[in-house]
Amino acid sequence: MSQLQQIALELPEELYTEIEHLSQSEKDSFFHQVLKDQIEKQKSKDMQEQLKNGYAEMAALNAEICAEFEYAETESTQTTERRLNEQD
């Protein structure tokens, strides 16, 4: 079983009035779930940012690779067109 830690949390009055009717156990469960959800959202946001940065980095590398093979692609296209024209 995991250890539990306590934290003190100050809330604005209008926010506290929304949950004051809950039992302590319900409050604990509520805050536990809210924190868990927010942590998951932050992890997802962080992962999306990492993916975005990774794709941006790879875009430059992929553009370089495409440029290196542009000559071969052009030559292949011209050869194919020439052979098709010879068949006519």
C-alpha cells in the first residue's frame, strides 16, 4: 500500500462553498481525482509538445534527405517517360 501525504490547501470562499457539504472522505476523494486528472492532462500536454518538437526537428532532416535524392527522382521520371514514349 502506498504512503499517504497531507497537504494544506487554501481556497477562495466561493470555491469552498461548492464543496463544503461533502464529508471529509468525499473531499479527499474529490481532490484526489481532480489532481489525478490534472496530472494526466499535463502529461498529455507535455507529450504533445515533445512530439511537436520532434516532428519539427525531423522535418528539416527529411527535407535534406529529399533534396539529396531529387536528382535520382528526376532521372527516374525522365527515364520512365522516355521508355513510355519509345513504346508508342
